[in-house]
Amino acid sequence: MAAKGYRLVGTTQITYDFEPCEPNAYEYRVEFAAGKQFRERDEYRQFLHSLGYKTFWKNINLNLSLGKIKVRPWAEGTGKAAFSPGSYGKELLIVEKQRDGKRFELHTGLSDRIGYYRTLRNAWIFTSFAGLVLLLAVAAGRLPKSLPAIAGGVGLALLGIVPGIDYSFVVRDFLQEKRIHE
Amino acid sequence: MRDNIQGGALTETTFLIMLAVFQPRHGYGIMQFIEEKTHGRVVLGAGTLYGALKALGRKGWIKPLKPQRDSRQKQYVITEAGVGAAIQELHRLQQIQELAFSIIGGAAQ
């Protein structure tokens, strides 16, 4: 969209809102922020604003709910359980920067990248694991043997396994690189 | 206890940030300082810088200054403990440099 001359101006749960601008005037990076605790997410966002970046929250719906509590075992500290609208529905952080010809990356250090991709890997593996748990519950008779339950379990298991494995390789490669470089 | 066991060696990113805040600087200023002084070799990502500033703050090696009026930019400055750690790192790097020159010697010129 940015290359076509559209600038992001807002997001809702199901939409992205754009306004026309010069093509490639802005560039965007997306960060998986669901692993951060609530206060840290806000501090990080303010830090990005202090650098002149603009940010937008976006939901990903990559959570398991227990009633009104969203469960995220891969997250840090109190981020493992989201209780309020301030915590869930804000899993992705879209960061906008005015294009100035300089490299735009949010995570450049090896240690930082390892930590970030580990969180992503764990989130996807958890998704796959949740699907397997669902299938086991159906097989063990704990849940009714219904098509939606089986399809949901298979879907979750398959949805998470490919990116989970992919990010595992990414983390492994960075760890190997870290043996030699910082 | 040897340096490599107790984790005495600082990463390049950490040391550069500490050098940048010998003078009070905000986040963007730190990024610019490092990019300029390394001639573009080191360009810090915002996420990496944020994490490093938090870690250095927790260690007590840098501290935030009170934001000035009408400014949302928080400035950071090195603490006394941070200066001590930076001096220690400088000595460590000097030792390594002397060793490297003694071995590689003329080939490095």
C-alpha cells in the first residue's frame, strides 16, 4: 500500500484505514508485541514516538481464552494473562517511519533478535500445542466428537507447526552466529 | 574470577550506548551519535536500543533525566557506576588491542 501511495491512518479490529500520499513516502515494520507486559508495551510505544515514529495497534487473535482472560504462556511476566481491553486486541504494533533512505529495522542486535524470534516461535508452537490438546480432549471423550472441534484442533495444530518450525530454524541460525559475532 | 566467566566483556552495542550518554542524550540522539561515530557501520534498531537502555538502567549504569518542559523526549546520562564499567571495558579493549598488534603486527598496517 505504501508503494502505491497510501499511508496508514488508523486500524480497527477488522480494518486498516488509509489516506493518499506520495508513493513510498512512508515505510512500515510490524512487531509482535503480545509477549510484552502491559506497562512495557506502553513505554515502548512512547519510546518509538520519541524517535519520531508513528504507531498503530492491531489484533492478531492468537490467544486462548478462559472466560474473559486471554492466556499467553509464551509472554513475559504478567503478560502471560491478559485481563483487560488494554492488554488484548493489541498484539501487533505497526510502526511507521518517514522514508529517508536509511535502513529501518526495529531489531538489529543478535541477542535482541534471538529474544524476539524466540517469542514468535513460542507463540506459534503454543498454537500448535493447543490444537493437539483439543484433539486429545476429543479423543479422550472430554469434549464431544464434533466436526468443529476436530477441525479446530487440526487447524490449530497445522496453523502453528509450520511457522513454529520455521522460527526455530531462524533462532538456531542466530544462536550459531552469536558464537562468533555479537 | 576471569572476565569471560563473570561476563565482564560488554557488547559493542552496550559500550557504544554508554559512550553516547557521557553527555545527556535522548534516544534519537544516541542513535545518531553511534551511526555518526561508527561511520554508518553500526545502525541501532529502535527495539534494540530500547531493550539496551532498559537493561543499562536496571544495572544502574545509566539513568533517565527529568524530561524538559514541552518535550516528550527522555534524556539519558551515564552514572558513576556506568563510568566505572566503561573504564574497565576500555582497559580490557586496550589489553586485547596490544595483544593483537603484538601477534598480527605489521600485517595490520
